[in-house]
Amino acid sequence: MEKKPAVAADNIGRVLFLSLAAALGGFLFGFDSGVINGTVGALQNAFDSDAVGTGFNVASMLLGCAVGAFFAGNLADKFGRKPIMIITAVAFIFSAWGSGIAGSSGQFVAARILGGLAVGAASILAPAYISEIAPARIRGSLATLQQLMIVIGLFMAFLSNYWLAGLAGGASEAHWLGYEAWQWMFWMEIFPASVFLCCLFFIPESPRYLVAAGKEDEAREVLTSLSDAIDAEEKVADIKSTLRKDSKPGLRDVINKYTGNIHPIVWAGVGLAALQQFTGINVVFYYGATLWQAAGFTEADALLQNVISGSVNVLFTFVAIALVDKVGRKPLLMVGALGQAVMLGILALIFGTAAVAEGGDLILEGNAGLYALLSANAYIAFFAFSWGPVMWVMLGEMFPNQFRGAALAICGLVQWGANFMITMTFPILLGSIGLGFSYGIYASFGVIAYFFVRKFVKETKGRTLEDMSRDVEQ
């Protein structure tokens, strides 16, 4: 009987700790994105803003996200992943405090943009760091921790908002020390941000960055600590073989030196980044309470629905963790795209055919409200085991060592730019064409996403970063 090869003796405990520490940035990404959900009406009252102003208050963070994602990738290539993540943690703390203490819309927007810089940076640095320290055979599952922490962060923000609004009697009501509940909703983020900052002092720099920076002795030390089975000398040589000898990694490397065109793999990443947003997921997360109140639910019931949706998101992210290294990335993306399209199509039909009350709220008669809730949560489930985690997994591992940071910077800019576009336009669409047609638009992008993945995305399951780097450079 043929003897099976031994499994590499990876130091799983250490790799898991480092991955979780980096993924705490994802938790703050999720919390910072979700906390706005329960404060939209209170912010409108506090700053006396109209629909466009409210949309900008919500979407302003995303401008910072786009800038943060773009510059973080390049700065991480220049100074390292760890120091930029430390700066990110500090920005989260100051943003949370500033958002809650803001006395005007301008001050609030400034604080949210600072938080956006942090969210944008965390969104690309965490998956990049995890993919660079994780063994190939479990890299997908570990990189999915980023999305798991994002959805846990979203869930905790929804739960915190629901709890604080319940204690105070509403998001605009006075609470502890005379401050309104919506202010405390933002200040809750200070605690996990402080934990993230502390954890970052206990993680090493990425070995791929260290090799690129010429710090090969430090890289060997990190690689040895990650796996007893790794021949650190050979691994350093393997990483070096995927880097250019004449220059350090930079933004210019996304251009193929032979053709003068941007590498096709970068366009594939840009498509994934944009389509994740165009299927409308953050309309559900940023405007969930507003959406369900427009569908006739009370504020308390709408906030409770957010908690339920957050629970579904967390549960099905565990499904992604279980499947991503077994089934692969591409099949999950294709199934998820079609599933999201179908569920959004059902929601578009329900909302588009509902009667409208005098105040403009929808009247969901009979079982229509139940079907809408089930469809919305099924949509979240499809997203949670596919495009939510897998897009970040793919972006963290699909690019070569030479321009991973630069490509992530571009994709991060596109992803957050698309997020801003969707978030800013939803209140306008809601007021002009209604929920039904709005959801129909997002559903059509699910179909486009299916065909895009089928044609342009290559499977990365089980392959080393160096093998994929050589494929792109050939």
C-alpha cells in the first residue's frame, strides 16, 4: 500500500494568531461600516440635512476608504505591512471619537473620512498580510478570516446600535452623560480599535515584504517561526525569483514591461472589486434600517432585522471557510453571483408591486413582508459564502509578489469608489424610481458578475504565491 506524503508541519497556532491579529482590522472595517446603519435618521435630525446631505454623511467615509486603500498598498510596499497597520489602528480610534463628538455635518464628515482612510487601508492590508504568511493548503480559509471578522464587526455594530437605541428609547434620545444614543454608537468602536493596536505590536513583518526590502535574515527568521517544514533558505530564494532584481516593488510594475499594457490579471481584480459592490450588498448594510422602515417596519423592528441579517452573514461566512479550500474560489463566486441575482429579483418584484401609503411607505400585504425578509436574508447568505469573503481572498493572493501592493491599491480604489457610487445614489434612486426598480438594477449586475467570473477569473486554490507570480510574468 502506497504511503501518503506527510503533511507539512506548519506552526498552525502561530499562523492562526497572526492571521486573527491582522483580521481585527477587518472587524473594525465591519463595525465602522455597519455603525452608520442605525444612525441615519438621528444624523438627519442632528444636522438638519436633506436626502442628498444625508447620503453624503453616510457615503463620506467611502471617499476616505478609496484614498486609504490606494495609498496603503503603495505605502505597505515602501515601509512594510506592519507599520501601516499600526497607523490604521490609531486612525480608527480618533475617527470613532470624532464621529461621536461632532457638532456639525462638516466635523462629522471629516471624522468619517479619517475612519474611511483606516477602513480602506485595513481592507487590503489584512488579506495581503494573511496571504503572505499562510501556508498554501489553508491560505483560503485563513484569508477568509478577514471577511469573517468584517461580518462579525457588522453584526456587533448592529447589535450595539439595537441595544443602545433600546436603552435610550431611540437613536436621537439622550443617554449616558447626556449624550445622545447615536454618539455612543460611534464611541463603542474605540474599544476594539484599542485591542487591534495592542495586538499589532506582537506580530512580525511579512516575509515577502522583508525579502523585497533586502532584509533576508529577518525573512528567514519569520519563515522558520511559521513552519518547521519550511527550508527558509530555499523559500527566500523562491520569493526572490519572483521579484525584479533591478527595482523594488512599485505602482509602475502593474504595467507589463514587454507589451506596455496593464497586466490582464489587474483588470480581472478590478472587475471583481467593482462587481462585489454593484450587486448592492452595502445598500442592505448601510441603509438596512432605512430600507425596512420604507417597507413599513417600525424603527425598532428595522434595527432588529439588521441583527438577524448580521447573524445570517456570520453563519454563512463559516460556510465559506469550510468550502473555499475544498471547492475552490471560482465555483463559489459563480454560484453566489446567480443566487444574489435571483434573490434581488424577488425583492424587486415584491417592492415593485407593493401598494404605497400616503406618507410614501410601502404596504406589504399578506405574506409579502415575510417573503421580503426571507429573500433579503437569502441574498445575504449567498453573498456571505461567496463574494463577501472570496473576493478579498482572491485579491490577496492572485497578484504576483512584485506588484501585489500596487495591484491591491488599484483594486481597493475601484472597490471603494464603486461602494461610494452605490451608497451615494441609493437615496436618490429610492426617492425617484423606488425600491423595486432599484433592486432590479442590482440584480442585473449579479448576472453580469456570473459571466465575468466564468470568462476572466482563474482558480487559485492550493497554489503557492510564487507559482502564481511566475504564471503572470511569463
